[in-house]
Amino acid sequence: TGTYTGSSTSQVEFIAPVDVRHEDRLSFQFINNDTTGTNKDVIKVWGRLATTSGTLGATNEGWTQIGDDIEVSGSTSSLKAISTTGLYWCGVTINPTDTHASLTHQWAMLRQA
């Protein structure tokens, strides 16, 4: 589990790259603590096949987005499960809306071998 609190409204690291070579699945829960429902976090899950993690989200380094953008409105949460078979690395970025970038955003991750 973890949190992100910051002032950025740009895409930033939410969950640092995780070595998933020996995992079968990852499950994530993302929580937006903003009480205003129109304030959305845009979350992206990324995967990489290279043996080193590199820079999370850098497409020129082989990071590829897994699935669609995940939008989490204020006072809600979202679950995402992915198969990690064949992946070496997985990480997550967040792009908070400018009206609530300084609030705390929470996450939880379950690793399944």
C-alpha cells in the first residue's frame, strides 16, 4: 500500500516499477480522496519486457501502457487486475486534476504468484 501527495498536475510516478518476473497477476486498488466528484485522477498501468526498470512510462525505453486510462472520480475507487505472464516490470503513473493535486491519493497492490 502507499500514498501520493504532491502539487503536480502532470503525469508522475504513483507506484514505482515492480519486478514481476515471478508473479502471475497483479491486482490494484486506486482511491481518490477528493470530496468533489468531478475531480478525476487519470491513472495508467505500464509494463516493460526489458531486464532493467528504466524510466517508468518512457515509451522510448519500451514501457507500454496496459489497457485504457483509468479515471477515478472524487470519493470513489477503482480496481484493476492484470496478468503479468511474460512481463519483467510493471508500474503505475497518476495525473491528478489541477484542483486537487495536493490531496492524498491512495493505492493498494496484491501480488499473486
